[in-house]
Amino acid sequence: MNVTIKDIAKQANVSYSTVSKALNDSPLVKEITKQKILRTAEQMGYKPNLAAKQLVRKKTDVVGLIWPTIERIVLATLVTNISQAFAATRYSMILSVDPLEVAKETFKKFQVDGMILFAESEHTIPEDDIPLVAYGVEKKNSVSYPVIDANHEQAMQEAVHYLYQLGHRDIAYIGHVKTSDTLQLEKSAGYRKAMTSMQLQPTCIDTQGLDWVNGYTAVNRFEKWKQPPTAIIGGSYDISGGILRALQEKDMQVPEKVSLISYDNIPQMETMEVPMTCIGVPVDVLAEEIVEAIIQRIESDQPIKTPVLHPELVERNSTAAVR
């Protein structure tokens, strides 16, 4: 038999309303009385009706995550870390990989308290009284809601400078260049800016996609170059995995003949065929910032300022000084 608030009131010899206030931590109940009620509730095995509490508060403590796919390793890893970050809060997360408008309407039916959006293009969507936070490129989105920016441009610039310090001058970028995806465009822009600032000739190879096979096939274009690069920056974990395999098949060992550094800072970089030097905001840090931002957005009426995230370079076996 479920214990009710009325049962606790009878056992503690207080009114029904006093028990209700105490269980909701109301300042209108004296502390000694509140502690007595809480002890009684615990001894009686009382379990609060969360649905009823949420109805009173007009909150569900649920956040919807609108994501493009979970097929790519990096996005799946980020989703996992976001879910783990929510586990440390009172909020739960539900995930949709449906198109934006479909997912948004679904979340409205679930009456979510807020939504997280993957903003891979320069678009805006109205908040419709549901707090929003996006993961994307802040300066490319003129929106009212916060955008968590992993600073892709800075990451690419740091990658170029790192390779330059190792003596590399022929540094190529292999990534999805011809796209409307602002995150990918920011990477190639950062690479070009860094190469130009050091008076080096930028070489961008478009992978025409973000999968392993796209990185693999892009390496075939080396045959058209007079001089292969001594170092390559891969646009993502998946792309770099394809690049690495293709280089090995062409007897261009990494890092003996070609140094390879990849964007994306996820644990899986350590277990690649050649442990990969990588650059990017650590995935657990990125997830925590996204979760913290949406909770602040939900719980505060004031505008929130998103932090500037700093990419971190992790040096492993795929890079070496130029030979």
C-alpha cells in the first residue's frame, strides 16, 4: 500500500498542508517541524508522486535533444557524454534524430522544459516559449538563444602551428570543404587563415562527406600532386581513420613519412591503428557545458553568457618532426 501525505500527517500529528509544505522545502514550516515530518516520511517509506509534483510545478524535468545522427562515432560519443552529464542533475534527456520540425513538434507533445539543437547550418528557429540552446558556430547564428561554440577555427590554427613547430611546411587539410555545414566551414577557414599568416600555401582536399570512406578516397588525390605533403590535418575522427588506412596502403607510413593530426578530442583517438594526435575541446567538457547552458536557460529569466571553449591538443604517435 502506498503511503500518502495524509498518512504522514496523521502519524506526525500535523496538518495535511504542513506536510505538503515540508516535503516541498517551504520556508513557511519551522525547521524542527520540517525535520520531524521528513523523518516520519522516510520511516514510513513514502515515495513522492513525481507526476503530480511536476503537474503542480508545470515542469517535466525533461530536456529534448535534436541530433542529426548517431551513426558517426563523434556524435554518438557526444550524445553519450551529454546523457551522462544529465545523470548528475534532476533532469532527464530524450533524443530525436528526426528532422528538425518533426522533432520539435514531438518534444512539444512531451512538454519538455527545454531543447538542445545541433546547429550545423545558418538557420534560426523560434523558441516558442521553450528554452533553446544550440551547439554550433556562435558568430554564424544571429539567434536569441545561446550557442555553444567549440572554437573550431582556433583548433585548426593551433594544429597548423603545432605542425609548423615540428618543421612541416607542406601541410594539407582533408575535410568536408564544399558544404553548408558551418562547423566544417569553420575548420577549413581556420586552416587557411593559419597557413596564410605563416606565408604557406594552403591545400584543401574536399572529402565530399564526413564518413570513413570519404577520408579514404580523398587520399587518392595525392597522385595528382607534384609533391605530397609532409603533414595532414584530418577534419574529423572518421575522416582521419580513412586517411590513415589509405596512407598505409600507399606505403606512406604515419608518422615516418607523413604526420597526421585529427580534429575531435575523443577517447577513441587513443585506440586507432596508430594512436592519433588530436585537437579539439574534450568531449566530456563540451557535454558538460551544453548541459549546464540549457539548465541555466530553463531556470533563469536572465540572459546567459556562454563560455569561450578552448581546444586542447593531445600528442600521440601519429605526428613527428619533419624528416
